[in-house]
Amino acid sequence: MKKAALFTILFSLLLLSDINYAQEKSQPFEVKISGKGRQSIIFIPGFACSGEVWKETKALFEEKATCYTLTMAGFAGVAPQANASFESWEKAIAVYIKENKISKPVIIGHSMGGALAMALAADYPELISRIVVVDALPCLIALSNPAFVSKENNDCSAMIAQLTAATDEQFYQMQKMSMPRLLADTSKLTQVINWSVKSDRTTFGKMYCDFSNTDLRQKITRIQCPALVLLESYFVNSKAAITEQFKNATTVDMRFATKGLHFIMYDDKDWYETQLKSFISL
């Protein structure tokens, strides 16, 4: 009986150790794998969005490529994780590529996902074959404040407190008011608003604050792979300032959409798909 009891205790400790190890190893995103082919493509959605935002884009490539579609932890109903940050998410994606032996993937990212694509290409040039950045800049806030300098210890507590204090109805109304400024295709509005509403408020506030403090202008000078940057049509009005941000990123090919807003994959679909199919030949 004593031996049996000791075995039970040891087994429980080992099991607990395995569970803790799995928790330590858990990545801050959900991954859905589809398609098949030698070329791998990793899709990173934008702020508070589901990987479903890439549904139509994936359909262009799934016959000849293996697609890894992420939804970040805390966004669009995926369970949140503590201590979310832009840098930790970037590192986790790089670790996922290495551990799963994904050879030279193309990374396609929208908004914050596009910024993650740029950071990954700069910090892990040996991992990635090329990137597509869909409506993201190295430093968005620098368009309105060219003298912007990111804070070393950025305090996000006020932003988190404001968002977590809002009622569900208040938060829904906030998203309902703001989303038409980002998305012209009204048939997609409800879907995109729902992704935001299903997002964890603490993650929402922390990542909004952290990303607003992110400046990649120096980092992107280290990008070595081909980089296609697709920007919404409105940004053509700030072309000089945007070109300045990318001036030392020698592999960047920057193009402006013909119409629509931030969700280019919806608002200027034909133009967007033509750019992608030309840049990613399978």
C-alpha cells in the first residue's frame, strides 16, 4: 500500500510538471493550418481581429501552399494570456517557426500584424523568405508627430482601466462608431465589430497602448527579404512622410490602394489580390 501511494504521488508530480511545462511552452496565439504545398505562408491578423479576416486571401494560395493562420491570444474570442506585448508576440512567432521547422515562410500581416511581419523580417532575417505588409507603417504616430520617441517604460494602466471599466454596451457602441472609419465594405462591418467585442479588454488596452508606443523606423533597415507594403488609398496624401519612414528599407516596394479604407483585403479586393498574386508566385 505504501509503494502504491508513493507511486501515485510521484506520478501526480510528474503529470503536474508536464502540465506546467506545456503552459510555459504555450504560444500566445491560436493556429489553424490549411492547404498543402512546399511554400508556407503565415497570416497574422490586425488588432482585435480573427484569423478569419484572411479567409478570402488564403483561398488564393491553399492549393499550392501550406497556410498557418494565427489569431492572437485575447483577440476575437481566443483565451487571453498574461503579459501580452508586441515584442513577446514577435518572439513567440519566431519560436513557433523554428520549433515547427517551417522553412522560409512568407509572412502576410495586416495592421499590427503587418508591423509584426516587419519586426520579424528585421530581427530574424534567416527565417523568412518575404513579407507582405497590409496597411501598416513602421511608426503610425510619427505621421502626426514626427518628433515622436517611444517611452522606455510605457505605462498602459490608464488605458486598460478605461476599457475594462466600460460596460459591454458602452464598449460595443465604441466599436460600432469607430469601425466605419476603418472599413468601407458595410457587409463586413458586423463581423469585424463582433471580433472586437469578443476580445479581452485587458489585452485590447495593453496591446493598443503598447503598439502605439512601437517605433520600427530604425529596425526595418535590417530587413533583407523582399517586402511588399500595401497601403490604403488615403495614405497617398502623406506619401512624402511615409516614404521617409521607409527610406532606408531598401527591399520595400510600397504601393497605394485605389479605394477604400484600412481593411484593404475587403475594400479594394481585386487590386489587393492582383498585388499578392504577382508578388507571391507559387
